[in-house]
Amino acid sequence: MRKLVTIALILLTASLGVPVSVLAQAQPGTISGEALDAGGRALVGQRVDLVWAGEVVQTTTTGSRGEWTFSNVTPGDYIARLLVNGQVAGIKVSMTSGQGVANALIVAPSAAAPSAAFFKSLGVLGSTLFLVGVAAAVVTTVVVVTGS
């Protein structure tokens, strides 16, 4: 009887020393967000890639409000990216086991003037810095016309 108790205690002690990561499986989750241009307008019907370690693991298309979703995503660090007007835009997303990531925002460059919604998303300081940058670009642009 004493041997049986000793063996049971050894097995119990050994099982308690097993790392939790071995006992628990990584739980997949969902990554979702929106794709907008720099003017704050939704990018509709655009392909969005989910990239892990340099490889595209999932692809989806943006909806009528620029929304996109990737389901059944295993934990890890990803990049959600899209290609608009020949330019790549994206965002880094870190997924943890059993957790979802919502409201990831991809902002693509745009030649159009930004909307009020875009400025609101930047906050007061961001909006001010953006406007100062645009004003500086306009002020420093000099056109010289020569001729007779």
C-alpha cells in the first residue's frame, strides 16, 4: 500500500510540473476592422490580406462601409494590409489566445482632402499637426514662370 501511495504522489507531482502551454491548446479568435482612405472615406470592395511571417494566411474583401473580418485566427503577430492606387497600407495586429481584435483601422493614402471624420479620429493635436504639415507643403511650393 505504501508503494502505491508513493507512486501516486510521484505521478501527481510530475503532472503539476507540466507547463500550462502543453495542457492548453491555443484558442483561435477574430480580427476585424475598417479600411479608410486618408480623407476618412470607406474603401469598398478592396482586397485585405492577413500576413503572418511574410506569408498571406487569409484574404477577404472590404464591405460597403470598408469593414473586414478574419475568423479562426491563431495567436500571433500579424499584418492586415491592402493595396490601393499602387500603395500598400496596413496595420500590425497581435492576437492572443481566445481573444479577438476589433476596430483595427487601416488608413490608405489619398490625394483627396480629408473629411471631418478623419480629423475627429486624429484628435485635436493630430488634426493640428496634419493641417500644419499640409500648409507647410503648400507654402514651400514655389512655381517660377519664365519666358518672354
